[in-house]
Amino acid sequence: RKYRPTSLSDVVGQEQVTTVLDNSLKQGKVGHAYLFIGPRGTGKTSVARIFAHAVNDFPYNVEDHYLDIIEIDAASNTGVDNIRELREKAVIAPTKGKYKVYIIDEVHMLTKSASNALLKTLEEPPEHVIFIMATTDAYKVPITISSRTQVHTFKLANPEVMQKHLRQISDQEGIKITDD
């Protein structure tokens, strides 16, 4: 956790995503729904958390909690009742930030009826709500949902980029290792 990124510029190997998100923040053109797709361990949820804090101008610390940033694990909250509850709470204005941001991890795990309930909110979202959904299985996300989002694809980082990053960390920690 010591080296976990806390800003978009700290994220390593995902510039194709972080540059676009950073530019949207600078221009003040933030969408209402994002879909982050890619393999496990590529930073989808980390970038979602960083972006959620950035749109609200909240300082980001890995351990912090804000009422306006709600994380939902769709793998364990798969039902329509979970999404109906989300829809009911989404209309309530944010408490501290400009936006209420819902991060829905493993969104492909939602049941069909839950996906349909989420679709209603995506079609007519409250102005103060942003959805950031993440999935490893993009083909399982209904097209009706993905077509209403900005889709960003995460890829495995280039091995040379990761080696350079690991070298920096090992040097900072005083760990003596060879490049091999």
C-alpha cells in the first residue's frame, strides 16, 4: 500500500486511460458513466477511486472514506434489490462533494434484472451522480449498459515499464537486487 498510486499521474502503465481522464478533469468535462475493462491487477479499481476523489476535489489517501464515494462489489450485491436501493439513494444530493460517485466493481456479475434496474438510472442519471463500473469480463456487460458509458480499456503494463518502476521502489527501499 505504501506505493499505491494516489493521483492519476502516479499510475504506472495505463497512460492511455489516465491521460484521457486527466484531460477531462482539466477541461471540466466529466461524463456521467464510465466502464473500465481489462485484466485483473491492471488498476481499474485504483483508478476509479482516484478519479472519484479528483472529480470532487477530495484529497486521496488509500485509507480514507467519504460519504459521497460509494463502492459496491457487484459480485456479492448481484440482485435487483441492491440496485433499487442504489437508485433510491442516488437522487439524494452529495454531502460534501460536487458529485456522488458510485464505483461498481465486477459489474458483469449483476443479474439480468439488476442490470435492467441499473440501466434505468444510466438512461436518466441525476446531474450529481457519476457511475464508474469495472469489469474483467466486458463481454458479459449488457450492450445496453456499455453503450451508455465512456469505455476505457486497461492493459497489462509493458514489462520494461514495470521493471523500471520496481527498480525505483527497490532502490527507495534499499533492496539490493539485479535486473534479472
